[in-house]
Amino acid sequence: MHMIERVARAIDPKLWRAVETGRNFVQSAGRQWEGSWEQKTIEKKLVLSRKRAEDAIDAVDGEIDFGVEWQMDWGEKRNLERHPERYEMMFEENRALSELLHEQVVFLNSYWWEKELPEHIQGSITVSVQCSDVFAWACADAESLPYDQIERLWRMWKKDEHWGAAVWCMLRRKQMPQKPVEEKIRSAGIWDLDSLNLDDNTQDEWVHAQFRRYAALQESKETEG
């Protein structure tokens, strides 16, 4: 795919469709697409589109308002049985998830490790919350995010953008983090860990046991070699 087409597809879907339509038209007329006036016209539009996108980013100084929460006005003639209060705060799960993805609190994954599942299900998309090194040192780790937990995760992260997601994972697993992480969370003074009724951490010892087993296996192979 030509660079102009890749950029157009990323910045402006409508411009990308114009690229496709223009190229098909030019080629159907027996002319070369590369260097045609149609391609040059779209390139100019792309420059303007990219400039508008850059200006929009500069205008917010890097801050993006995802509009996760907003106030609904049901009006004076609303159904009082359904909406006793005129104003209601609304929460947009899709926008919250977009913000969490943007801030790398969560990431997209698949069920590749579930070897018992059918292959088409293993390839399905899942959303996971990043918690590497929270429960065990030098351990890549994540916790799956159920749909009904999006708002809770988002609010906990908003309360504490450094440790909020980690505390959410701790609640899901009902387990304390490894000691160094526990000490840092306590010193931050935002969360009362004692009130969460979490069990002692067991994952750290389990992971280190796997490391020791692997090291012993490698040493055995070297000795036999």
C-alpha cells in the first residue's frame, strides 16, 4: 500500500474512501494512478486534514477530554416515575474504556493461554488490566476486565492514577501485593489496605518457586552436558 493511502486511512476514513474511489476511476480509464492529478488533489486534502488534527491536539495541550461522565437533563415534562430527578449523571463505559486504553491502564489480549478452548475462542479479544510486578517481582501479569467492572476500575484509577488499578486487581484476586508494593501503597496514604480484608500474598512465593525449579533444571542439563 502506498504511503499516502496508509496515512489517509489512519487520519481520515472518508479520505481513504476517496483514495480508493479515485484510484479505481483512474485505473478504469486506463491511466496511471501514481502521479495523476486525482492523487495530487487528495494529497493536498490529506495535508489539510493532518494539519487540522495536529491543531486540535495542540489546542488541548495534550489533554484529551473523553467525556466519560456528563449530565443528562430529562426536562420539566419528564416521566417522574422513571426519572424523579430532572438531572442525572451519566457514565459512558465505551469512553471510559477508551481512556483506560489510551493511558495504558488496560490492553487488548486474546485467550491464547486457554489451550482447552476451541481455537476460534482462543483468538477472541479480551481486555486485561496491567498488574505486572504487583503480586510478584519480575512477573508479567494481568487481570481480565469484566464489562460490569469498567466503571469501578475507571473510578479507582481516577482516584489514584498510580496505584488505583493495582488495588482493583488486588480486590479481584482477594490478595495482598508483594511487600515492596504494599509498603509503597501504604506510604501514599490513599488506600486503607487493612479495611479491604485481603488474604496474604501467595503469588510471590509461587513465582519464585518456579524460578528455582527452572534454575535447577538448567543446572542439571549443563551438568549432564
